[in-house]
Amino acid sequence: DTAVSQTPKYLVTQMGNDKSIKCEQNLGHDTMYWYKQDSKKFLKIMFSYNNKELIINETVPNRFSPKSPDKAHLNLHINSLELGDSAVYFCASTQGVTGELFFGEGSRLTVL
Amino acid sequence: DAKTTQPPSMDCAEGRAANLPCNHSTISGNEYVYWYRQIHSQGPQYIIHGLKNNETNEMASLIITEDRKSSTLILPHATLRDTAVYYCIVRVASAGGTSYGKLTFGQGTILTVHP
């Protein structure tokens, strides 16, 4: 069983489109994250939710909107996609604040 | 969170110990040292963490100097599958505020294990 699963793994789309990436964790964790890894391999946090409540919102364009329908799911919706949004997006989860994050396999987004 | 400095790359022979250093000279008393790794095309993987005592688990050992300004991750018997980017991260392990569980990744060390 995959602990943190993301769909889709690959996504190729045109500029201006709207797309979503879904994340689910079956670990019973209460905190979930979205990280972005750009072409230079820098891994940066975007958002964090704890029990469906947004607790970290880094400086991210408001075209990015996370949604957590329940504490096992954290989805990322991106409006009006731009070339610079091309990256690998990682979902992660943890219980409390241990710092032991469990990451998904990533979703590679390519904007043409 | 305190910044860390790691060598950009290191090599290690298969079967030998890999010792990955990390400098965190501005670490605060309530900050932990975490190590993660990222194998190519996969998500980052937690390895180990510690505050001031040395730690060991099934994956690795973490040696933290007495002044806590640096640490070393030791993979006792490196294999080809240990080839990855290794990240040393320091963070406050406490609830609340905007740092809730947040990990700030640097550039890490690319460890290449060769036959």
C-alpha cells in the first residue's frame, strides 16, 4: 500500500489551462503539505494543512489553491497555468510536528 | 530555521562507510537536526534526526558535535542504492506559528556510490 499517493504522476498541459493534482495519505496523519521542486532541484514548501485548516501559506501566487476535504486528502488546483509552473509537485504528510515527513512520489507538471 | 552548509558532492566506494558532513553553526538550542535523502525521481525520504545526542537507526547514524555546530550522517555500509541527494535540515520541533512542521531544504550533497 502506498502511504502517500498522488495523481496524476505526469501532467502535460497548455498555458492558460486549469489543472488539479490530488493527494491522499492512508497513514492517519493530521498534517499535509505541498512542496514544489523546480528545474534546479530546489524543494520549497508551498502550503500546509492541519486537520483541514490552512496553517502555512508561503508566498505563492493566488492561482494556486489548495483544498482539503478531509484530513486524509489535500488537493492542489492551479488556475491559468504559466510556463514557470512547470515543476515536480510533492505532497507530504506527518503526525503532529515530529518533522518526519512522508512524501509522495511526485507529480511532474509540464506547461507548454 | 538555521541555515546549513553541505558539500555539493561526495563519492563513496560500495561497502565502505559514507560520512556526510553538515555545518549548522547558527543552530539554536531548540532546533533539531534532520536528514533526508532524495533518490532520483522519487520523493524525499526521512532518514534520522537528533537534538544533541548521537542517534542510530536501521538506516544510518547521526553524530552531532558537542557544541552542536556541525553533524555527520554515517551510512555504515554504502550500497549503490544509497546514491542520492542528502539534505541536512535544522528546524524547531514545536507546534504553533507559521513554522508548523515546515522543513526548509537546501541544495544538499549528491552522494555517488560506485562499485
